[in-house]
Amino acid sequence: MQKIFLCVACFAVSTAYAAEIYNVDSVVTEEKDSNPFINNETAEMPVLVSGLDTSPAEEHGVQPLNDKDTLEPKRKHNKDLAIAPEKLKALAKQAQWQHLLFYKNGKAEVISPNFYLTNPKPRSKRNFDPYAELMATIEQASNESVVCKYPARYLWLNHHLPELNISFKNCAQLPDPNQEISLILVSNYLKNPASSFGHVLVKTSMPTDDKDSTIEEVRELSSEDLLNNSYNFGARIPANENGAMYAIKGLFGLYDAGFSETEFFKQDAVYSKNEQRDMWEYVLNLETFETQLLNYHLYEAKSARFDYYFIKQNCGYRSGEILELISDVETTKRIGPWYAPDYVFDQLLEHDNGTAPLVASVRYLPSEQTQLREKFVQLSKPIQSIINGIIRTEDTTSLATLNADDRALALDFLILHRTYQLSQEHTPQQQALKNKLLSQRFTLPASNGLAKLVVPNKASPALSSKTTQTKVILHDDKAEVGLSLFVKDPLNAYTDIDKRFEAVQASLGYDFDDSKWTLTDFVFLDMQQIEDLRQPLSGEPKLSWQLKTGARTDLFTGNHHSPYAQAGMGAGAKFGQHLLGYGMVNATVHDQDRHADIGIELGLRAKRDQQSAELSYIASKREGRASIALTKLTLRQQLSKNNDARIVVTHANNAALSDLDSSAASLAWHHYW
């Protein structure tokens, strides 16, 4: 077991080291009641909002504001306002007010020293009082600099206490409160374990007339769209941070984190063009007041810093948390100490309060690589052949054989392809070829031929099962139960058939004859990426790979809890979106005799709609021992979004294979949550 814990520690270092980085430079250090006034039957005296000798804020421990904040306000109330204390106390208890303050479970979560007007001691905020903060906020309602710093608070107060008559007309730095708000799901990225379940961004933009959520053709991002703002939550990492220290701090909440604001084209450059990750934009369906409140809340959130936990309080948690401000969706009430970004979008799609859905539309934003591949297959074979030849040789003379329109189309594609390659590796040679292509393109008439080649729509992975799996398997002589914290199963609906990811999976087996439980399998990390050998575009990746590590029952000796690490390389081929085959050569290291095995693996996957199947053959050889081969057939039937049933049939060609007859069958049920 010590070896298992050592494996866990090693993975923790690798995942924390790859966490999303927060841009430090982007931080800014900066229904109505009919009678809001007290009546004669109220036992308590009314609170005067302004004009008091001793302010309520000071009575509740508000720290004096600095000189900048105590400048003579440009706007004063015309008269003192008396508000019933019970109404103020009720407002302070409202969930929306407490969400504005990031106050949860009796604790203020913001650790920024100047985020709260009552200035509780940083990193020790259990003494924070939402009522005192409400009183302090109302007391400063005539202070323009404070109002402009906390527009969401004052918009909310103006909604519930219209007699405050708060105006934002002199707050020049505020965003347009009527901007449309979207949450963006960034696809998983197996080259970085920290991104294996994707990422979440928040985007704001001016509303458009395109609300068709069933659009079949993908609309490309316009220049205006790329200039819209986006908010990215991530950890604040000092320059040249030591890797080991980085891992420890990232896992145990010793970094702070926050939202950085930047133009969306910068995020598009990172995810779509550099890492080649698809994105899905979920446009929120909000009322006018909700839209305004959320826009202002995002503005305030830029100046807030939080403790950062890579496993739980990460980009998905914080980005999803803002939704709780304007709806009853419970994005942060996640059972367990982990939080995957997909969970936000699960909650969005599953939310049903009996009125309009929270999601107005879903827009697919394909990566640059996806666009190239999808458009290339729509070109004629002669143009494809010339383009591939130029990619391989960088000799453009073959373009002269095409007519003007086809030559323009080929040049447009080659320029886009060269830009894509420059995002992966920027070299003078590649830049020189791009300049040469541009020079030739300028000699030809304008053409939109490439733009007419449409990219087919792709369903969001959030439509698939949730990411945590519980399973029950029944064999003829034993039962097995298992838990996987993170799962992306290629057999599940709406998941990529060519990718597999699983992390922290443990299985316990109960032997009916011996009446005892045994740890049968522990998978710490299991990743697989199948590249398509049939991809016609030259220069695209062709090498498939997989990596798996954990502890298991050794196939040759039958010893339990044997730590191992396996790596494989090979090739695969996709036949449409529903059929895939692959072959791998695997090398395994372990703690048993000879300490190493070598083997081969062949696999075939097929899926469509609610059914899927996988056939695999694995053969392993260890020096001094007879080889072992295992054939496995899995048939899967989806029962609901988060439940499936499977029939698994196995056949082994070596009776020494631990705990298995030569042939066996089992029935499995998987639940995702």
C-alpha cells in the first residue's frame, strides 16, 4: 500500500503542476415591498440611512475609508431615509445578497483585504457579518467612488430599496450591464492531466438575433465576437515557482486565485489555436435584471481573491458559482471533495424550475485543427493532392496547374494551415512560407470559397454521463463494486470514441465461496488517445498512445496489489464517427519477478445512439513464463443519461490467469453522478 500512496503523490504533483494559470496583471485593485418605511406598530426604532452623528457602519466595526473614498460625494440624498430594522435584517439574510458577498456556510470566502467594507481579518472570516456589510454598504450609498466599485451590490439594493435612488451615470469604467452572458465549456486535453476534464470560461457579448440552438452549420466567430470580454478563473502563480512547492500549494489551498478579464480572442488563441481544443458556448436565458446584476457581479468579482484548490474550488466551481446568484441552480453543492468542469453544464441542462430553461442556445466553436480537417475533406481530390504536396515539400509550383478560383481556394486553405502550424511551432522557415503564400494570394481576386465549406455541428460532451462512476458487477462466483472519481468512457454517448480517461478508480471483489472482500483493482490514471491513420490531411498526428498506472492482481503470479505502470504506442483508424479500430505495443513495469512485461493490444469500438460495443484482445509475455492472452467483449445499453447496463464476456487462453476460468460472463450496472 505504501507504493500505492507513492503513486498517488506522484500524480498529485503532475496534475497540480498543470493547473490553469491566473493572469495577475488583470486584477483590479479596486420584488419590491409596498411599504419600505417603518410603521407605528414596529417595536424597534427605524434606522436613518444618512445624516447620523454615529453611522451604523461604525457601530458594526466598519474600518474608516481612505482619503480617496471619503472625497465629498457628487450626489447626495435629498432627505434622510428611515428603513425598518427588520426589513434590513431580512435583506441581509437573502441568498442573493450573500451570494454577492461570496458568503457561504457561515464564512466569507473572499480573502482580498479590501473587498469587504467591514474589512474582516483576511483568511479568518468566520466573524464576518452580512448584516454589518449591508449596513456599511447602505451608509456609503451617497459615496460615488464606493458605488462605482460595487455596482452589483447597489443595483441589488436599488431593486429592493428604490428609495435609495442610486445612479451609475458617473461610473465610466462599468461594463454595459445589458450584455449577453455565456458559459463556455472547453474540451478535455489529454496532454495535460489537469485539463483532462476541460475548462470553464465566462463570456459577455452584445445580444444577437441568432438564437437557433438547433443550427446544423457552425457559424464562425466574427471579429466583433472575438473582441468581446471573457473572464477566466485560475490560480495566481509567482514567476519561477519551484515545481514541488507548486504542487503542494496547489493541492492544499496555499495559492490564491481570482477572475481575470481579457478579450475573448486571447482565450481563443490559447484553447482553439494553440491547444486545439473545441469549445461550446452556452448562452444564458436571463431576465433583464438578472443580466444586469450578473454583469456587474462579474465586474466586482475581478477584485476578489480566493483560496485555490485544484481538485475542488477550481475554474468550474467558481465559474458555476456565479449562476447561483440569479437562479436556484445548485452548481456548487457537489457531493465529494472533487469538482469537474462538466458538472456546471450538467446542472445547467438538467435545471428545471417550471419556467423557461436557463440555456437559450448552445453554439459549437470548433478548434482550428477541427476546422482544417473538416474543410479539407470537402475539397476536390486534385486540390487535396496539391495541398498535401505543398505541405510535405513546401514547393508551390504545382498551384499553377489550377484555375484561378481553385488556386485561390487552395491558397486560402494553405494560409490557414500555415497559421495553424505557426501556433504549434513558430519558426522563420514557416513564417517565410506563409509570407510567400500571402504574396501569391494577393495577385488573385477576392473569394469566399473556403468560408462556404461548413463545419458540421458537434454535440456538447455535457450531454453525456456525469464524470463520477459507481459500478456493480455480478459474476457467477463473486460480486464486485467499484468507484471512479473521474471517467470519460469512449463507449458512453456524446463522448469521443477515440479518447479514454479515468483517474482514481478502485474495485472491491467479494468471493462467495470464501466470504471475504479483496481489493481487486486500483487504477490511478488511465489515458488513451487514438489518432486516425485515415486522416487525409498531410502532417496531422498519426501515432496513437496510452498510459496506465495503479495496482492490480498480477496476471502471472496471482499476487494482489501489485503496483504497475504501462505505456503503449501504436496506430488506429476511424471509420466515420461510430467505428474505430486500433493496435498497440505495450510495455509494463511492476514489482513482480523480472519486473517487466511486453505485449500487444488490439481493439475495435462501435457505438451509435444508446448502444455501443467494444472487442479487445490483450496478450502479455514475461521472461521465463508462458504468455497470457485475454479476449474481452463488452456490450453496453444506455438506460438513462446517467445509468447504463453492460454484458461482459471474457476468454483466457491460460488457466493460470488469476480468479478467472477460461471463459466467463458478467453483468454490470454503471451509475454516473
